[in-house]
Amino acid sequence: MATIVTLDEKHSRVAARAARELGTTAEQYVHQLIDAANLTFDEVLAPVRQGFRESGVTEDELDDAVNEARKVIHAKRQKGRRK
């Protein structure tokens, strides 16, 4: 079953620009948007989880990196409030 969707000029330009940036057609871009909108959270995170496994970083190392980043951000915020 095929459905024809009519886009106003603004949305048509946006879809065409996004499609060009991705090296695809506007029609394929809209298909990708619809497919992405129907992914589960687990499906969205699957490539991230795979990359994490392949990186060799342990959960403890990741926790340490996140905690260090939080400390840096907190220190910058505190410094900004003192001015």
C-alpha cells in the first residue's frame, strides 16, 4: 500500500536538505524517520552498547570518567557563581 504525503514548502525544503546531507532522497529520508520513530529504547541503544563492549572500557572506568566530568562541571559552575 502506498500513501502520498503532501508537504508544505518549508517541510519539503527541510526534508530535501536533510536527505542531501545524508546522501539519500527525501522519500527515503521520510521512510527513515518513520522507521526510527518506531524503534524501542533497546534498539536505539544497541549500537551504543555494542561500541561500549568493543571499546574494552570497564563499567568502573566509565563510572570514574563520568564522576570526574561531574566534578569538573560542578567546579566550573561554582567558580561562575562566585564572580
